[in-house]
Amino acid sequence: MLENYLPILLFILVGLAFGIGPIVAGGLLAPHRPDSEKLSPYECGFEAFEDARMKFDVRYYLVAILFILFDLEIAFLFPWAIVLEEIGMAGFLAMMVFLGILVVGFIYEWMKGALEWE
């Protein structure tokens, strides 16, 4: 019975070899000549202006979360629209409840001013 799993084991081993092999080969074969210029931090070719641990406004994260939320909404709408005739009224009502919850969340975010940028 275990011979049925041999192709899976070989697939995992070959995948690991392809993933880890170049990293190990690069570490062994690449020249190691670090100097102060190579080891210095840079930002787009320039010296770093500030500390990398500076605080960001929470609105950046809020916009990212809202993007993911509405992006997932679209990801659920496409398959639903394709099989709408097959799932009938129950599927239609379930999606309307889902969209209703998202609209309520969108209105809440709008009223809180999360979508306004200064």
C-alpha cells in the first residue's frame, strides 16, 4: 500500500531540491567580499532618510483592509453569477444577505470618514 505514495514522496523531494538547491548552490559558489558600501542600508539608491520603524497613519492599513474586503466581494460574485440559474432563489437570497452585510459595513466606514483622505 505504501508504494502508492512513492510518486508523491518523489514529487516533494524534487520540489524541495528545486527550491533549496539554487539557494545552497548560490551560498557555496558565490564570492563573499562584503564591504561597507554593500552592507549599508539604502532606499531606492539613496541613503535612508529616517528610521525604518517610524509610525504610519492607521488610514493606510484601513484602506488596505477595505481593498481586500471589496476585492473578495468581487471574487465571490463571479462564480455566483455563473451558477445563478442552477442555485435558484435560495442562492440568490444568500448572496443578497452577503451583499447587504457588506453594504452596511461600507456605509459605516463612509460615515466614520475612513474613505476621506486629507
